[in-house]
Amino acid sequence: MNIKKSIVLRVRVAFLVICLFACAIVYKICVIQITDGEKWKAISKERRIYYRPVFATRGNIYSDNESIMATSLPFYRVAFDPTIADAQTFNAGIDSLSMLLSRFYGDRSDDYYRRKIKNARHAGRQYIRLNSRQINYQDKKMMAKWPVFRGGKNKGGVIFEKVEKRFKPFGMLAERTIGFINEDKNGAGLEYSFNNNLAGTDGEALFERIAGGSKPIYDGTEVKPQHGYDIKTTIDINLQDVAENALYKALEKTDADYGTVIMMEVKTGEIKAMANLGKTKGGYIEDYNYAVGAQGRTEPGSTFKLASMMALFEYAPEVNLTDTIDTGNGRYRIKDTYMTDAKINGYGKITVQQVFEKSSNIGVAKLMETHFGSNQQAYVDYLDKFGLGNTLGFQLDGEARPFIKHPQDRTWYGTTLTSMAIGYETKFSPLQILALYNAVANNGTKIQPIIVKEIRKADKVVQSFKTRVLVEKVCSDATLKKVRGMLEGVVENGTARNIKSADYTVAGKTGTARKVKNGKYVREYSTSFAGYFPADNPKYSCIVIIDSPKGVNVYGSDVAAPVFKELADKAYARDLEMHKSLRERVTPNKESLPLVKAGSLDDLSTICNRLGISNHPKTTDEEWVKVQPGRRSLDFIPNPVLDGKVPDVVGLTLRDALFILGNQNLKVNVQGVGKHVQKQSLEAGSTISKVKQITIVLS
């Protein structure tokens, strides 16, 4: 019995405790709801409403002719407040709206969208995202006309949440030069280097947290964003396209590791093209800016011989291009190593000019030993004078620092002077080497390359970038004359004869430098060509680097120089300022008139006037004429073309003859080979028969 009483007592005590706990909960609820209700409502509202940044629209990046290279396009996510629309509007349009949403997104049935919207309206949810897919501006305009949505945000409840995406109209063109910037504000290229200008200043707006997300509250406290500035670059889209295509073909042909091309205007320092392609499993893409960055900083090889020869002529101006050097049998001992030339058995005794044209390592080494052997510091001092020891201060972040050894360095050996002279034991980026060649083309003035010309807000220029001189005069005029003659000789008679042009002159230097792997030089090469054109009046300078090409012909002349030539040809063809006028290119002999028989009056008059040949049209009404040569002039006699009559095409070019006969609906049979019509089968002036066929014979 005592046990029973003990159990009952314990149960009663437990029940009493539970009752007391339940009463305490009820009491606390009453306190929260009634006594402290306003306090907790205020806290809830404070936490539910918050400020969110409204991102500024990023500025555009333009080419030199103001073609858009990168821009921000608006995209939208579609959200909805199903509680906004009145019952009549909602009920009348929900079926059509659901069907349109289903058809547009194509991922769910119209019944799914109908239930989703109705359930949210019934539950009083003020925000639902209809679909995560982003739509463009045209889709937004279309959706804004749909049932319910056409009431807009305030009456229909539709919410178009703006999301901006960076878009490049030219696709992968100049991709690394344009660059990128990520959410952590890290990146590369123009997007990163000019982010402070492009990004603008974000605004902010009040948002309310609601079930399913958040919605903006437009109460007048929002701060509007200040949109980013635009930047106008110096890039020429057409030349950039040619540079990338030419580089891609060369890399693919030689299975090289990477390549870069830079083209610059001599006088302004404006970069017109900058292409960088690296090998990946999927092919070649712009994954790094080898033209500027540390990965492209390499031993330049023979293109550096320009700096060495400039130093030589400055230190020893008595050295002439006609002086001779005995390069021997192509093998020369320097301390405990041997230096070799590309030609088996060597070049023997050659001039200083030929040393450069043939790119003789031994010839350059002997010149350096003779003149700088007892004063090696002087050689390095001249390199510093040329501005090679400093960075260029280029507008893109990440410019590699040049590396030049000094006699005080621990790594300076007995062979360092001669190694540096031919482009080893130093390191430069391609842009830094190009700046030196550009200085030679620019009469000795070394200028800072630029890739951005202006920062603008709409049409207003906020900041402009002008040419900045880095070194007023890298060398004397006498030295300039010598090295420019040597550079032209490389293309005329030397290692780059394969890119010689009949239309314009080129000056430049090939380079083939062995690569270092695991501390040793291996038989892999970095090939290059640097130069400028037209050599007599330089307009552009250019450098091409092809790294680690495979195959038999892996020299700069075989791999890099043809890329230079393709780009130079394109630049020359589209730049009329570089073309010599017909008067300059042709010296007319007025005592001997050209043999012209017939043609278009306008064409013949224009050509004769430009060549300075006297001509006398006997008519201005006829399009076609015959030519009657006088003693010192050409007379143009009318050669009318009449409907229904066989025209006289003797003396005309084949193109003109086909044009005239075709307009007369005559079928033409061409015989013979030549440029002009000698005979025609139908007599000129006769009526065209039903056969309508004529044979012309060329001579």
C-alpha cells in the first residue's frame, strides 16, 4: 500500500509541475503579445527592411573608331507579387498568363504556373520568382503586354529584376587585352586596369524581406547609382583581326606553345593591335597577355643585337658599316665555352653591315670584346641610357620588370658580356623590345606606348592620354643612320629576305633564342621578328614572338617574320597615306606616249591627268572612246554604244568588252590570251541578229 501511495504522489507532483510549466508558457505568450507586442513588432520590422546596393551600369570599352569592344547589356529575372492585382483583373487573366509563361519558358505546364501563382495569392505571399532564367530587353517588352502583367508593377504586380551581363560584340577578339574582373575585384586587362573608371558608383535602395525573397520599397530614400565612364582604346579592330588570324595560323602550323603580336604607331605610341594566343587542349586561346606580363618576359635573342650595335656606335663612333670582321669557321672560343654561327663552316671575313644582316653571333661577340672588353660597365650604361632598364609604365597592370645584369652581380661571368650582346642573360617583355625599335623608327625619341586614348562620360572627354616621351634621344643621329641602314639590310639582303615587299620598304631584325629548361639551354627556341615600315618614312612598328615552334624550320625568319609581313601588307593596303602617289611612283616620258587604244573616258582621263600626260577629249557626252595618239598628247574620239547595234570593242580590255557586250545581250565567246581585244566576229555598227553570239580574239 505504501508503494501505491508513493506512485500516486509522484504522478500528482509531475502533473502539477507540467501544469505550472504550461501556465508559464501561456503567461509568457500573453506578455509577448500584449505587454511587449509593440516592441517586438518594431524589431521585426527593423530586421525585415534593409538597404541593398543598386549596382551601377559598367562603362563601355571602344576601339579607335568607336566600335564597341565590351558593353553591359541588361537582362532580367521575372518575379511577381500576386496580391497586387484586383480580383477581376487576376481572374480574367490568370489562365492566359499561365499559358504564356509555359510556352515562353518551355519547362513547366500552364497548370503548374497557374497553381503556383494562385497558391501564392491565397497565402498572401507578396513575392515569387516565376523562373530563374534571365530574359533580354525585347522579351521584357513583350511580357509587359501580357494579361495581368500589363498593369505594371503597381497594378499588375510584375517585377522585372535587372541583371547586367558583360557582352563582347567581337567575341574572342582581343579577349585578354579587354580582360575581365570578377566578384572579388581581381582580374586582368583593361577591365581590371581601368576598373575605377568603368565601374562607376553603386547606389542603394530599401528592400523588404518577404516570404520567397525580397521586394523593393520605393519610398524616395533610394540613392541612384552613378554609372561608369567609357574608355576609348587605340585598338584598330581590323588590324587586330588580321594579327590574331595570322598568329593563329603560324602557331597551328608549327605547333608552338604560345605567340604574341604587337603593332604600334611610331609617332604616337598608340597600340593598334595586341594579340596573345596560348596552347590549350582545345586549341589556341587568349589566356594570358604575353606581350606585357611576366610569362612573356624572355631572353630576346638576336633582336637584342640592335641595342648592342647602338651601344657600339655610341661608344666607338669611328666604327663604320664597311669595316670587316673575321668570323672564322663559325666556331669561336670565349673563355671555357664556344660560340657558333648558324651557317656551317662560318661566314669568314664579312663587313659590320653583314654581321648584322646575317645575324653573326661571332661577329657581334668580337666587336663587343674589342671595344667593351676593358670597360664592360660602359656597355650596361648604354643599355640604361636607352631606357631598357626601366619599365614603360604601360597602362595595363602587370607589366614585367626588365632584367639586365651588371658587372657587380655575382652571376656576371667572363662570358656574360658577349652573351648579353646577342640577347642572352637578359630578359624583356615583347613590348619593351618593341619600344626600342619604335624609338629608332621615331628618329631616336623613345615614347611610352599607350592603349587607352580617352576616358569619357557620354560625349564629354573626362581625361585624355597623350604621347609621353621616355627618352628624348636614345642615341646620336650618326648612330641612328647606321642602325637604320643595318635594319633595312636585314630585309633587303639578310635573314629576312623572304618578307621583302615590292610596294614598301621594311626594316627589322630576326631573332632565334634557345630556351632554358632545368638550368640548361635546350634545342627549343623562342623565335621573333621586330621592325617597322615603311622604312623610309615609318608609320608602324611591330614585333612578333612565336615560342617553341616544332618542325624543321624554326628560325625567326621562317616562323615570326611571315606573320609580320601579313600584318604589314594589310596595314599598307588600307592606309592610303602610306601609298606613294602615281606621280611619285611613275615618271612619265612625255616623248613616248603609252599605247592605249580604247576605254572609258572617265578612267582614261583620270589616269592621264595623274601621270601628267596631255589629253584632249573630243566629247564629254559619250562614256566610251577610241584613243588617237598625237605627237605629245592623246585625243579621245567618241565610240558610241547604240541599242540594237554591234558595239566596237577592238582595243578594249577584256573586262570592258564583256561589260559592253553583256549589256547588249550578246553571248560572248573568248579566244586567245591577252589583255586587249584584237578582233571581233561581228562587224561594228551592224544590226544584232537573232543569233546574238559574238566571238572576240585577245592579243
